[in-house]
Amino acid sequence: MIRPADEVLREHGVNPTAQRSAVLAAVAKNPHSSADEIAEHARTDLGSISRQSVYDALSLLVDSAILRRIQPIGSPALYETRVGDNHHHIICRECGVVVDVDCAVGFRPCLEAADDHGFEIDEADVAYWGRCPTCRTTTTKN
């Protein structure tokens, strides 16, 4: 169930505005969307919203730990509401669909590097790449 955007914003100490609420609602309904896609979805709620307002809202929501920003190689930044865990993503090389996947084994195993070079590691960004079931079926039939 998707919680009301205003409630989530207030819970994180963020003043709810129509733009912020529309952007958050758009991401909640359409995870792994780009800023341009989020703007299109937000416009259906608001009627109009500037690109700059969308970027400003996204930046604030990421900084407030309400949204997570990911940037797969060769892709624009994508946004999602699943924060606070160390999940990863599977990305289709053909159509670009992105799917969440929990950590491969145990609790945050990716945070234990073979050699941390003295770093205190607090996050890992893992992306699995391949072809989704739809693209596999389409390619096989051609």
C-alpha cells in the first residue's frame, strides 16, 4: 500500500508542497523512473510542473532519505522509494526494465569487500545485467 505523500514528507521533516507531493507520489507509483518520466507523471496530478521543480524536489527527497537515486551504466538517474536497505537491481540490456532484488546472501554481504583498502564501507551498489523474460522470448522467436 502506498502511503500518502504528505504524510511521508512530514514524517521526514520536509514541508509538503504540491510539487514535492506530486513528485513523491509519481515515484511511489512508478519506481525506477527517470526525472523526465517523473515529471510527466507529476503533470497528470498537477497540470504543470517545471523541470527545475522536479529536479529540486528529487534532490531534496534524496537528501532527506525519502528516495533513493540509482544510476545504471548508460542510463539516466532513476529514482525509487525503497530506501534503508541494501537491495540491488536487475537491469535488462535490451528494454531497460529495472527490477529490485534482495541481497544475494545473508545480511548486507556486499559490504564486506575482499580488501577494503582502509575504507569504512557503508553502502554497496550492485547491478545485475541480462535480458528480461519478455526480451528473451521476443529474441528467441525472431
